[in-house]
Amino acid sequence: MLIKDTDFIDKPVLAKGKVRNIYDLGDSLLLIVTDRISAFDVVFDELIPDKGKVLSSISAFWFDFTKDIIPNHVITTDPKEYPQGFDKYASELEGRSMLVKKAEMLPAECIVRGYLEGSALKEYKASGTVGGIKMPEGMVQGDKLPEPLFTPSTKEESGHDINITYEQLIEKIGEEDAKALRDASLALYKKVSEFALTKGLILADTKFEFGKVDGVLTVCDEMFTPDSSRFWDAADYEPGHAQKSFDKQFLREWLETLDWDKTYPAPTLPQEIIDKTAEKYRECYSRLTGKEI
């Protein structure tokens, strides 16, 4: 069952993101992940089969896997337990939703990079640094960094987030919270990257969002999904070029071959690209969790 929107729910929606719809249930929120896909901040008309289930289910898997490191916001992922009549949509919401605690979100994207790719590669080529930190000379695309780096960014209401240094993060939220975000982010990356390697996948980089629930630092939103992380096939890993990835990088690379200015409206996605993208998401989930969507 493909879900483009949640119009079938007879409740007012609090917010619509690029792929998520959020409902306010008073002291909690209901997060529903649709099968929409975005690239370059543009949402496409076509849907990616099972994408919403992959994103929500893999987040739930990681929230449970890392609960020994830091609390998370999950209350339940069982739609039959949802309050206020949302349980009657159990069949539609199964696998693609979670009831979560409300949190006072901190205004930062917490990014951990273990390999030289994306904006880190652009920064390195320009200045020899990553996150303002000097890196060894002669590194190439895809190289493993000397150690995982915490490279935060702002969280903008509109437009692109802006990379900032750890010192700028301290100025923004204070030293105590900045250190807590850095330590939690690095600990989460370490545990999951080591686990991913046992499944034949390299976790190149990832991002988190944190908030406070009753004053306690809590990891929220999504976690180690193909939308928030770069996973590479370890068997094919070879620095010096783009790696075989299990995320929407496949879609981005196809889009780069088009004469498209990366603004709305989005080009039409051929069925072959839709199917291949869906396959990437499903394979990432099954390899990491040992389960099938």
C-alpha cells in the first residue's frame, strides 16, 4: 500500500515535512512516514514503494539498539496502542509510524562524519579542513578520516542548513549542551558503525536531532536511516570516487544527468528509477536488521 498523504485520517495535521506528517496528540506526537521522496529539497510527485516503512522501521530498530547510550522519544510503534482513535488506522499505519514524546528541540543538526564525502569533501578540497579541523594532505573522495568527526550545522526553517564549527555551536547553545550533543553523537556513531560493518556496510556519515524531555537529553526524529545517513557496501569500497550506496544518492546521481535546475517542479521519475530506488531502501533495511519489509 502506497501512501502519498494522510488525508484518510479525520484529524487535523500539525505539520507536513517533505516525507513526514505529524499529528499533535496533546502530550505526545504521532509521526507518520509517507512514501514521498525528495532530492535537492524538492519533493517528487512519484512515490517510492515501502520507503515510508523502511524509514520508520529502521529508526525504530536503531532507537531500541542504542537505548543504552541515550534515551529516545519513542513511546510505541504499535498502531493498535495509539490513543484518540488513531488505532482505527492500524492497517494503514503499521510499520510507518511511531507515537513519540514531545521534546524541546535543540536548534542544531548533529552530524558525524567517518569518511570524506559530501560537503566535507567540498570543504577539504577548498581548505584542507573538515568542520574547521585540519586534515592530512592528499586525501581523496571516500577516504576514511583519522577519527570520526562531530561537525554540527544550523537547523534552518527554510533553505539549506549551514555548517558551523563546534565553537560556534557552543556560542549558540552553551558549552554544556554542546558537549553533551557531541559526546552522544560520537557514541551513537561508534556503536552503529561497528555493527554495520558486521553486516558488510560502511556508515560513512549520519546526522541526528536532539531535544530535552523533562530536562533529559533525548535523541529524536529519525535515526540511521537511508535518508539521514550514507551507507556504503564494504565489499565494493574503494576510495577515489563515489561509492555504491544504499540511500537516495542513487536517485541524486541520476538526477545529475538531467538538464534540471534543481528547483520545483521536479522531473518525472521513470519506473525503472522508482523500482531501483525502492530496492536500495529495502536492501539497506534487510541487511542491517536481518528482516524483510
